[in-house]
Amino acid sequence: MFNKIVNYCKACYDELAHKTTWPTQKELTHSAVIVLSASLIIALIVFAMDLVFKNLMGIVYPG
């Protein structure tokens, strides 16, 4: 049982250390900027929709 765990850990390390391609700093920064930009745009769209629906509900249900 212990040998299976050790072999699994060795296989995981080998996969991460030798077979995985990691992004460069430039690729990582570029991806992060894209994700942050998309998140900001989506947040602004949701904010605008919320504002429109709030105003519409204020017209439909005054008071």
C-alpha cells in the first residue's frame, strides 16, 4: 500500500517537473490582463443592467 502511494507521488512529480509546459512570465501577465479586463467589462454590464431594471421597477412600482 505504501509503495503505491510513493509511486503515485513520484509519477505526479515527474508529470509536473518534466512533462508539463509552464507559461512564461509574459504569457502569464498577458492572460491575467485579459481575465481582469473581461471581469471588469462583465461587471460594468451587470451594473448597467441592474441600474436599468431598478429604474424600470421604480416606474412600474412607484413609491
